[in-house]
Amino acid sequence: MQRSSFPWIWVVLAAILIFIPGNAGRLLLDLLGGLTLVVLLLPLLAAGAGFLAWQLIRRRLNTCPACGTTSFGSEVCPACGTWLGEKSPNTGWSADLEGADPSQMTINVEAVDVEQASADNSSTRPSS
């Protein structure tokens, strides 16, 4: 005689608990409903917590106005050494430009001949 591998007794017992209106059936349904809500809402809660954490981290990130390097909570740029804090100890250009109207500013560019500049640099290099 071959024994069945499927546990019919547990399936019948669970069906009786679910379909017979009693305290045990209600408890089982409440437990299954709670577990279903946790399984469905846990990814949403994790995504919300991740979004809030990203917003908190993003507020502490500083971008260097000189080189564009992003650093986390430091007052001096780790790449170029530019002051990133609120009040600059040396009145650098980043402190002077704060609150200025960009439409009223002019950028002066000086054109340099590349071949002439490379020849000048090679003649001024110290020989080793």
C-alpha cells in the first residue's frame, strides 16, 4: 500500500478553520490578512525610507564651485582645496559672487596662440 505524499489532513483542517465561523477561523484569517499586508506594503515602506534617506544625504552633499567635485559634509574641497563653507575666510570669488545678478556679469576671455604659448613654455622650462 502506497502512502500519499500530499498532507490532506492539514488541508482539510485549514479549510474547516477558514469556512466555519468561529474564533479559530477568524484568528487564522486575521493572521493571513496581516501577513499579506506586510508582504505587499513592505517594499513600499522600504522605498519610502530609502527616498527619505537619499533626501537627507543629498542635503549634506557640497559641490565645489571651482572644480565641480561633490563631497560629503566637508568645508574644504578634497580635490582642489577651495573653501565650501558659508563664510569664506579669505574673500574668494565664490563669496564675492553670492547674490550677484548673472545677467549683469561679463566674462573676459583672452585669446592665446597655442603654438606661441607652447614655444614660450618650452623656452622657460629649467633644464635638468
